[in-house]
Amino acid sequence: MRLRLVVSTALLSAGIALTGAVAPADAAPIGPAPHTAAGSSGSADFGSSGADIFGPAGTFLYQNPGGRYIVVLGAKMGTFGQTPDILNRRLSVAARLGRTHPFNRIIVSGGDTWWLPVSEAQFMNVGLIQRGIGPWQMVNEGKSTSTVQNAAFTVRMLKAMGADGAVIVTNGFHMPRAMKNFRDAARQQRARLRFVPAYA
């Protein structure tokens, strides 16, 4: 395991993800926000050039690839399906985590947006594919229309899939509310889940 981490670090230092795809230039850094966020695992960030192999989110995902998911929260799309900047940042962070941790699946969470007959989750599928994530690594939650519903519906899915936790990907201003909503949903559904933030 230690050798695998060292090899992964060397590859990522060269700008190459484990899948062989080159990391996008616009990818946002992953890891703790300038302040200490609620729900952080407390692990030290050893400075992995933003790849987050050793940071809280990366360590958490490596500990149980089959039972820990990456959850990226949607945002309202533009009238004609334009992706807002805050969602682009979330997708870039989720894609970097997904390429670094290819055995951890990504749940995209977001329902219908505006008048378009396409959910935020489906738009997010396209955004992740463009960032080097295969469709087989994604799971859609396409019914939620608020952060409370993102949490409730995603927790239900995580519980049904036998997960023991997830990394929540969203922007810093949104993270405290998202983490609270996910913890509340887990408590209400009696789901033993742990959540770790990854800031976009």
C-alpha cells in the first residue's frame, strides 16, 4: 500500500492521473479551506500539489474504495444549459478526486433545472466525462431540488449501496450547510455514514 501511494504521488507530480489522463489546467485545488471546517477528519495535509492523496479526503477514500463515494452537489444551470462557474469548480475537484481514486464512485446530485428536460445530474455527467471520468464511475441522483434533498436522497442511496461514508464536494460558502444537511439526513435515516469535505 505504501509503495502504491509513493508511485501515485510520483505520477501525479508529473501531472498524470492514474488513468493516464492529463489533469486539466483549470482544476481547482482540493483540500482544507483556509478555516477549519466542521466534519474534517483531522488528518494532516502533507501538500500533495492539490492531488489530495494524503489530505483528509484522499486518505478517507483510499481507506475503503468500494464503500466510500465522492458526492458532488449540483447548482442551478443557466437558462440554456450553461454551467455556472461554481459548478465548474465542483466538477473539476470531483474529477481530480475521481481520477486519483478510480475505484471510488462519484454520485452527482441535482434534479431538474429551469425548463430544460435534463437534470443537473445529467449535465454533470457530461462535465465529468469531459474531465476524464468514465460513465461507469458515476451514479446519478437526479431528483433533488435543494441541498436538503441532495442530502436526503443521496444518503438513502449510500445506505442502500452499503457505503460507510462519502466525500462531499462543494464550494466553501456552501460547505457548512451541506455538511449539516448530510449529517442530519444520516441521523434521520439511521445511516452510519461519515462525511469529509473537499472544497471547490
